[in-house]
Amino acid sequence: GNRTSSCPVLFILDEFDLFVHHKNQTLLYNLFDVSQSAQTPVTVIGLTCRQDILELLEKRVKSRFSHRQIYLMNTFDFKQYVKIFKEQLYIRSKFPDESFAQKWNVNVQSLAEDKTVQDVLQNLFHYTKDVRSLNVLLMLALSNVTAHHPLITAADLQEASRQYRTDSKANIVHGLSVLEICLVIAMKHLNDVYEGEPFNFQMVYNEFQKFVQRKAHCMHNFEKPVVMKAFEHLLQLELVKPLERPSARAQKEYLLMKLLLDNNQIMDALQAYPNCPTDVKQWAASSLSWL
């Protein structure tokens, strides 16, 4: 374009991953193609929470993408998270029924101070800081509101948390092998011992070895490459995720990882796991690792 007659246009595509699922990705192709043309001053910004978005782009679309990515992480602490919880629920001014709005907001404030509710929020906060996940939890709780039950309660939020936890990840655990279950339990213990700090495969393998040595009669001592393959399967299932994208030189054993299951999900899944060895269940239930 030229500086006198052209008007620059900025496109912001929220939930960019939904555009990727469109047939042939035609809109993205056309937008990216136009943005490369000198005649048209166009910039396209896509917003998404999916880190694998580039792998979902077609070749022709990918080749027109600038490959500029900016990663934004939530940095708020739990105190600010509770504040967000209240702000999401508060009824703003100009609500027709002022008396009800006041009652509702007082109830929200008391919920935020309730120990049971704080435990529910803390579990979700440690699992994911994503505000959309908090909104899903609140929507599940709000769906219980009726004319006869006009205010949400701590019990509503507890039930919403239970429903939220029975997600696809917990169901995936039911289909894991006993070795993979053991690796999940080893990661659970590492989380407990190191208070949620990231771990690597070597630490998980060492933890698993301690269990095998203690309970050799119930568990086969697998070779390290076999255990690594099982660990990689957990990565593919997105039950574990690396904290950063691995480089070609990085040793796989020492990449820092995070478990995407909380303790309640693991224990609930183990209760429903068919023919789970008793020693494995006892190991999962033990409060401390085999130190």
C-alpha cells in the first residue's frame, strides 16, 4: 500500500485453533497470503492456548506464517486467583433486583472465605491457572441455581469439582498398563515430596526402582529403555508435559516435566482400575515415597 491512501488492517483471531479446524484452512490461507503482499498492509494475530498449533497448520498455510510466537503465562498467586473467583461471580450494578444482587454478592464473599471452597480452588489452581478452567468449574456450580436454590453453596462447588475431575484424563488412566500406572504413582510421590516442583525421567525411574526393589515379587524389573518407552507413551497421552520444548541436543532423561493429574484423580482412577495389584495400590496410598 502507500502511506497516503492505504488503511492498515489488524485482524485478531481469538481461539485461533478453531480456525485451524475449518475445512482446507481457506480463511487462514487467504489472510496470510494477503498479509505477505506489499499492496495490502494487513497483520494477523492468532490467540490460542494450544502449544502444538503449528503442527496443525497445513503446509501452504505454514509457509506463509511468519513463525513469530509470543508465549504468555499467568503469573498471579493464589490470593489473586481467589479475587478472580469473586470477580467472575459478582453481580454488577444496574441489576434489576438490587436486594437479590446484594444477597448474592455477600454470599460470594463468604464462599471465598470458606475453607472447603478454598481447598477446591487450591486444587484447581495447582492443576491449572487457566481462568477458562475456573469458568468451567463455576458454570457447573451455577447450573444448580434455581428459584428454590437461589444461592450457590460450598457443596455445589465441591460437586462441580468432582464432575470437573472426572474428565478424559482420568478415564485415560483406566487404559494404562501396570508399568505406566506405576510411573504415574512415582510422579505423584515426587510431587508430594518436592511440593509440586518439576521432575525428570531419571527421578521417576529411580523412584520406580525403589518400589521394585522393595516389592520384587509383585512387579517385574523392566529394563530402562522399556520404562522410557512407557514414559513417552504418557507424554503422547498428555498426562505429562515438558516445561519447555526439547532441543535436539537435550538428553531426554533430564528434561523437566510436570504431571497433569492431581492426587484425587490418580486415587479415584486406581479405585476403578481393573485387577490393580494390591502392592501398587498401597504404594499409591502411602503418604511418603520409599525414601
